[in-house]
Amino acid sequence: MASRVLLVNLNRCTTPETVFPLGLSHLNAALRRAGHETRWLDGNAESRPPAEVLAEFRPDHVGVSVRNIDDVLIRQRETYFSELADFCSLVRRVNPRPVILGGSGFSIFPQRLLELSGADFGICGEGEAGFVELIAALSAGGDYSHLPGLVHRRGGKIIVNPPKSAGTGAPLEAADRPAPVVEHYVRTSGTLNLQTQRGCAQRCCYCTYPLIEGRRHRCRPAETVAGEMAQLEAQGAKYVFIVDSVFNSTPRHVTEVCEALIRRRLRVRWGCFLRPQGLTPALMQLMARAGLAHIEFGSDSFCDPVLEAYGKRLTFDDIRRASELARRQRIDFCHYLICGGPGETLETLRTTYEHSLTLTGAIILAVVGMRIYPGTDLYERALRERRLLPEADLLTPEYYVTPELGEEQVFARLQEFSRRSPNWIAGDPPPGYLRMVQRLRARGLNGPLWSYFAASQRLNQAAPSATAG
């Protein structure tokens, strides 16, 4: 039986970037194929009050995406789930229908968020199949207790069923990205996003990707990816970001996707996360031909003992080679660093800084401390070291900073590095820089926040020679 389903993104965060809620698009595609009618309520794009939207659409079911829990910044610790309970109460007052939570953030804390919000149900992990099956069961009055990934109440307790992978997601169509929502994100950032695969086989000690999507890379067909990229270009995207945990899971996947993009003759530029290992000159050249403009390397450290302690399974030599390959293709690139995690010392921080000086053209984005999430190797380490109590409620952000150092000592070192090297950005960019980026975007420039910093660095380096000429 067809139902009306309201899909909700409550996240109003706009710093450092507004991010299109891609998960709702995949959910929309599954619901549309099952014959259901959908409507979106996006916290950033919707101008009308939620009560008005609920009263007008009168949904049979309400799906709420919880994508991020917090800002992952040790000094700010801003959380993004405070509106959940109020929204669920609003639904009960205006249009009492089942509220179903989902999304990557919800999948990390399913019991706590269902309890905190008062929502009726939740779906852990990939939600397409489970969401559609739950709606069918609720509409027919059938049994839903067995559904994979279902979070529900039974006998006064909250039960979380083990999730099950839902494949790689059906191909999206333009209808799965409502025009008013797309127009908002194109207008404010010029950026839309897509996914080429799910899962992550890496073993980074802090990461939740394998918990949410599984440890096996499941690649979407290259022609499907290229078709969706073409849709995004047609819908006005000036820039596309690939949201995979790492795009270069295998050389074959990168090759097939890039060749499919080249055959489409697309003009839109794109960026992605890359693992700084296993890259070759031919592969980097192919990505550049396919439109790759920006690379975000999840390097975490430039010191081998720290990389080992973090579970990265790569070395600084890998990082150096990958950086040089990107530089040769004139692709802007940055390295994300997590400073002060397991194994960090003053000596390893010094090594990281000295090694950064050899990475010509790199932008270094450094944060202090590792956010601790349940189910990760870092969580188990924090328990063993008695840095964390088993009953700790990690919805309130907790961070691991090595006992060898303190938070303030690590911050002081990063600020010193930033003063000595203009390509280092420690923590959030200052408000003045954010305002400058907004002005540039208003003039039609697009790309990730740090890319403006990279461009200004190039201009500064070129200025003396231009003046001399």
C-alpha cells in the first residue's frame, strides 16, 4: 500500500560547509521504486516552519536523518542532535504518525538517540531496504520485529537488531534530489555529492566507517556513477564531492569510474578522499583527466610510529609519493592530521612538522585529539588505559589525548607550526577567513574551503616574481 513519507534533515550546520543530505536521496529512490510518495523537509533549505509542512503534507510516516553527532573539535564540542526530541514532539502534536530515525550518526548511537528523542523506530546501517520493509509491515499491521537493523521497543527495553548490508544503492534519478533543495545547496556552495562505493576495509583505530557500512568495499557500477555525475552537472552543480571513505579502494575501481566519466565528456570538477598509498603516475593522470581537482588525504600523521599506532598500515614514504604525484598533475591537495593520539610525543610532533616541509604544495589541516566512538579500537584502548569508564555516555564528546602530552601542549605546538609555515591550518579557520570565502563563492568560485587557502598561497608565492618582472 502506497504511503506518504516525509524525509527530514534537521542539520542546520553551515560551517565549514553546507552538505547536501545524500543519504535521503538513496532513501528517496528506494521509497519511490516501492510506489510511495515523498516530500523533503531540509533544515537548511526549507523556509516554512516544520509544523506548516507537516500539516500540509500529512505524512503517514516521518523519516529523520541523523548524519553527524558533533563537530569533532575538542575545544568546541558542538552537538547536532538537540532538535530531535522537539521535532518528535511536534510530529505527535501536529500529525501523530510513526517517526523513524536513521543515518550514520544514528547508527553509532541507536539506543541512546531513540531513547533521547522519543522516536518510534530506527534503522541502523544502510536504511533503504529496512525502511521500505518497516513501512510495509506497519501499513499491513504485520510483524516487524525481525527486520535487519531495526531499532524498536519491546518489553520496556530498546532492542537493536543486527544490521545487514543493502548492496550498493540503486541508481539515483533527478527526482531523488528535489529541485528546491538542490537549488539551495548549489546557490550557497555550488557543491553536490555522490557515492561510488560503500564499506571500508581499513583499520584506523578511531574510525566508524566499518561499523556503519561494513569492512568490505562494495563498488557501484561505473556507468551508474557517471550517470549520476551527469545528473548533478545538469542540475547546476559547479563542483561534486565523492563521499566514499576512500575513493581509491582498488586501482580497478578508480580506472573504471574515471574512464566512464571521461566518456561522458563532463565539465564539472570533483574532489574525493584518497588513501595515500598504492597510487601510480598513470592512475593520478587518469583522475586528473576525469576532472579531479582536489584531493583530501586522510594521512593523520607524518611519523611512522604514530601511523602504526593509529592503525593506518602505511608510511610517510607512501604519503610523500602520493603528494608528489598530485603536485605533478597540478591537483590541489591537503592532508588531515590528528595530533595527540596514541603514541604521540613531542618528538613525533616534531618529526611530523619537519616532514611536512618536504611536501611541496600541501595544505595541512591539523586537529587535536581523537574523538572516541563506541565499537572502535580506540574505545577499547581508552577502557584498557582507564581513560574512559564503561558507563560513559559518548553522545557527550570524549577525546583521547596521549598521556605523554596534554591538550594545551599539543595546541601550543600546532600554533607554533602554523606561525612557522603558512600552509598549516590548526583548528578552525578564523571568522574573517570564512567571510572571505563566502564573498568568493558569491562571485562564482567553488570548491572545498581549504582550496581557497591553497590558491592564496600560490598567489603569495607568485607575487615577488610578478613584481620583479
